[in-house]
Amino acid sequence: MGLLRKIFIPFVGLVLAFCFYSAREDFKPEMLKGKRVIVTGASTGIGEQMAYHLARMGAHVLVTARTEAKLQKIITRCLELGAASAQYASGSMEDKAFAEHVEKEAEVVLGGLDMLILNHVGNSYFNYFDGDVGHVQKLLKINFLSYVAMTVSALPRLKDSVGSIVVVSSMAGKVGFPFTAPYSATKFALDGFFSSLRQELIIQKVDVSITLCILGFIDTESAMKAASDVVLVSPCAEGGVCAGNHQGGSPPPTGNLLQICSYQNPLPDPGLGSRTPGLSDQKKLQCGKPKEKFISL
Ligand SMILES: NC(=O)c1ccc[n+]([C@@H]2O[C@H](COP(=O)([O-])OP(=O)(O)OC[C@H]3O[C@@H](n4cnc5c(N)ncnc54)[C@H](OP(=O)(O)O)[C@@H]3O)[C@@H](O)[C@H]2O)c1
């Protein structure tokens, strides 16, 4: 029994981990051709880059954010890159009605939906929790409740198309790091909700996949502004998008778009927008060297 515990169980664990991480790469860019995709928070950063990747693969894209002028530029660029079509809807995800409107817009302009990529994030700060409950409430509306509202509206159409939901989360949604309390709470909430929903869809034999993306530090403009002077580690390049945790339904056709950034010492991520007061030197975090790892799901 002792031998079994010491050698056999770790060995089986290693074999399973090896099989999981070296799974056959079956992603082809053509899988996205003609697919109807919503990308939220696509006026900048990771969402913008995802929209360009999708455009190159010939998808129909509908991008959202608050800043209309930026979205107009992004859809022009998407069309140049080869998108089958490109549209935008501007508004704030703090407003539940807007979240629902976007999904209806997908029906009107895209004629249905194959993939919902939930990526937008409200501004927060990178500092000690300041006791502002109103801020936590606002952030929950933007980073969590709007994700739920959009999922509820989109599910009937995703069931029709055997589609996918992609939820962009963070290391801070898996581990409680300092200086990210409100943001971290919203990302943990996403994990709880979508991991549970995924199981329910499997039980109900609903063929809609849910992928939770666990990102580390990525060098988007807002992240660099928020934390480059605090987090002493090289960020991943913005063009790559990190992911983990996919189960249920068909595999998401996002394949090699997905990248896991794992760190020897896990780091808080600075995907917090720009409401960041300066931090004193004593709060600077000395972190391990980044160890990037690419994975296809
Ligand atoms: N960058 C990182 O290091 C990192 C690490 C881990 C996880 N992440 C996650 O990755 C995702 C994208 O991060 P990012 O760094 O690309 O962020 P970003 O550059 O700050 O982009 C955020 C996007 O959300 C939109 N947005 C902000 N507030 C909104 C609101 N109230 N309503 C609707 N849209 C709103 C912004 O556009 P408007 O301002 O025009 O509305 C923008 O398009 C987030 O979910 C973040 O948590 C990022």
C-alpha cells in the first residue's frame, strides 16, 4: 500500500498530465471561417487582438466597448484583414440592458451566434483595499453580472449552433494575491459561475462548450500603465491569448490562439484598467522568472 501511494499514484498523475498537455493539435484556422463571433472589450488590448485574429481567419465579428471611435477603427482594420463582416455595438456593460442588446444585435447583424468571447473589464486599482464597497459593486456589474446576462441571452442561439463561450479570466481569479481584492473577487465569481454552468450543460447534454481563460501578465497598454512599475517580471506579448480549463460541448475552435502563461511564482495580474495610484517601493513584488508555456486545447 505504501509503495502504491509513493510510486504508482504519482506515476499515474505524471502520465495523465503528460497526455493532457501533449494532446494532439487539431486546430485549423479554417474552423473559424464564416463563424459568427462576439468579442467584448475589443476597443483595445487583448480583445482588439482577438478580433484581428478572428478577422484573419475569416470570421464574422461583432465587437463591443464604450468608445465608439476606437471600435470604428477596429472594424475597418478587421475588414482589411479579411473578416467576413465586421460590426460594432458601443455602450457600457455596467448597464444590463446593453449586455442584452448586444446579443440581440448579433441576431440582427450576424443572423445567429457561434462564439461568445467575454473579455471586457472595468477599471480598478492595484493597491490595498480601500473599503469602497460601491467600487466592488460596480466592478461586479461590469466584470461578472454582464457576463452572466450575455450568457443567458446568448445560450438559445449557441445551442442552435453548437457554439462556444470563452470567458477571459486571470490568475487573480484562481489565487488571492494582494492589492487586487475587488478585481480578484469578480474573477473568482466567473470561475464559480462558469465552472458550475459547464457541469450543468454536460448533465443536460447541451452541446455548448465553456472555456475559462486563465491569463498571466500581458503587456496591454492598460496593464502596463497599472502595474509595470510594481510587478517585476516580463509580461507575455499582447498578441497571444492565454487559456485553460475547457470542457463540455465541442472543443472551442480557437486552438493556437490560446496560450497559458505559467510562472514559477504565480503573479498578480494587472488587468485592472487605469485607476492605479502609485505604489511605494516597499510594496514592489519581486517575482520569479516567467516560464511561458503554450498549449492548444
Ligand atoms: N493584461 C493583462 O495582464 C491581463 C492579465 C490577466 C487577465 N486579463 C484579462 O484580460 C481581459 C482583457 O484585458 P486587457 O488588458 O486587454 O484590458 P484593456 O486593454 O483595459 O481592455 C479592456 C476593454 O474593456 C472595455 N471596457 C472597460 N470598461 C467597460 C465598460 N464599463 N463597459 C464595456 N466595456 C468596457 C474597454 O473599452 P472602453 O474603455 O472603450 O469601454 C476595453 O476594450 C480582461 O478580462 C482582463 O481581466 C488581462
